[in-house]
Amino acid sequence: MLPPTGQRVFLRTDPLCNLDIKNRTIRNLRLYRNCDRDEITERIRDLNSEWDTERIVEANSAILILVSSYLGIKTGRSWFYITAAVGLCLFAHALQGWCPILPFIRKKGIRTENEIYNEKMALKILRKDFDKSFSTVEELLDMVEKQ
């Protein structure tokens, strides 16, 4: 059975690693709890630039595919086995949320998109973005999307 898309990396990560990442997020939120709107807004901007696990996996896979394909063309066909292995790992990651590099990425504290999003939403609550009323769902969506 396939895990939910937004949870697949979290479910395939060592629980202690997940706890470390959550505790780091809690520490971040404590730092910003009493900050002014501008400081919180700057932190949200920083979070928008943070690379998540997917981006790291995709970038590393792309580099490996490019290098092994080039070497396969220039030096010998056996390099294409690496290209195929990377493709299989990407497929496993897409389905199950696991690939060989993932444990190393998570131990380094790289968060999933959902984990980054959760910190952003908590910061928006601290910034009091949702204390305002809204009359349309478009206004509500604007509040959620506000950087």
C-alpha cells in the first residue's frame, strides 16, 4: 500500500530523526514567538528559500544521471547501469518515499515540504495573519498565501 504523498518521507524516516527535526522547528518558533511582524516576515522569506528533501533528492539524482550518461557515451556502456539504478531509486522514492540518500539527508536536518510549510503557518499565526475576518474564500486564500 502506498503512503500518503505528504507523509511518505516522514513515514520512511527514523523516528528519532523526525523528533530532532520537529524539536528544531519548535526551537525556531520559540525564537520568533515575541518578534515583531518584520522579523517574522523575514523568517518566512527565508523558509521560502529552504531546500526540502524532494529538491535535494531531485538535484542529486539529476547530477548522477547526467554524469553517468555522459560517461556512458564517452567511455563505456557500463556507466548506464548507474543511470538505471538512479531511475529505480527515484521511482521507489516517488512511490514509497525512500531512496538510499534519504537517511543521510534527514540526519542533516533537511525537512520535507510539509515540515517547512507547518513552520510557515505557525509563524503566520504568530504574526496574527488570521485574526482578520474575511468575506470571501479568495481573501482567505490570500491570507494563507501571504509571505
